[in-house]
Amino acid sequence: MSSQSKILKAVHDGAKDLHKIGLMDEMTMHEFDAMCLPPIKKYSARQIKQLRMKQKTSQAVFAAYLNTSKSTVQKWEQGQKKPNGPSLKLLNMVEQKGLEALA
């Protein structure tokens, strides 16, 4: 964990404590939660294929978990197209927690 991540975690933990004892309202706590989300990693074609292979799944099954088409996964892996928005978030989740997180 980087020093910046450690600091952010400490600040977030402090905010949670303030919220628990009633010194921070729900809206402010939600703002702290949003600020403390980890950055979304972008993936190269090679990284996407490696991620899928690590999950031991076909392009069709991987696409189904990500709620996209097999051809989209093929294009990502060939570098013809780049995932963005919700697709990137889902790829980050798969990398961190596995396909089971999407089931």
C-alpha cells in the first residue's frame, strides 16, 4: 500500500468514526466514500487477455460476465477497441476479486 493510500485510508477511517458518533452527516460521509474510491486502472489489449486467461475462461464466457459481446472482448484483446466506463470498472473488479464478484 502506498503512503498516499495509507493516508487516504486513515482519513476515511476517521470520517467513518465521526459518522458513527453523529458528528458527520450521511451526505458528507457519502462524499468521503466517493473520494476514497480506488482509481480505475486502464488495460492494454495484452492485459485484458491475461486477465481473461487468469480466470480460465473463454471470450464468450468472459463477455457474458461483463454483460458485453464476444466480439467486443475480441476487439479489446486485439487492440481494436478500448474498454471504458462501466466496462473498465468491471475489469478492475474481476482483477481484484475474480469473476465470482460479478456472479
